[in-house]
Amino acid sequence: MLNHQLDRMYAALADGSRRTMVDRLSRGPATVKQLAEPLTMSLPAVLQHLRVLEESGLVRSEKVGRVRTCRLEPAALQQAEQWIADRRAGWTARLDRLEAFLEEDEQ
């Protein structure tokens, strides 16, 4: 399940427009109109990108009246960060073992 969720997150973040939206949301909640302002695309296209972000778990939105407000889901980003940290720890351990082996071989 976690790998499937990570796949969706990374696929969502693979698009520059969606990364722009996530960057904007990292500063606080925003309406769909606010998210669309810096992008050169139609409002329906913005909504499609938001749907991908919501399906990935990175963003959630709520509609009050006619205004849809979006928020970043920090827990989803923490999962991606943890996955990267786990990989980094594994590589660091391997490189440390290689360094120790090379030092031992030199002596």
C-alpha cells in the first residue's frame, strides 16, 4: 500500500504545474483561483491537476459556497521524506562499510 501511495505522490509531483501548486500551498491554504493565477492554463485544466494532487494524498480541498479552498497534507510529504531518508541511510551504511574495507585493505 505504501509503495502504491508513493508512486501516486511522485507521479503527481512529476509535473511542473502541480509542483507550482504544491509550492504555493506550502505557504498556506489557497483557493483554486489563487492557484490558477500564475499558471497559463484553463480553469478546467487546473482542476484536473488538483484532482491528481488530491488522489495522491498531497492536497485536500473543501468547498464552502462557491469557493473551493485547498490545503497541503503535510503527513503525505512526511511519508515521501521518510522513504528518501530510509534509502539515504542504507546508502550511507554501505559507503561506510566500503570506506572501512578500503582503509583496512590499505593497511
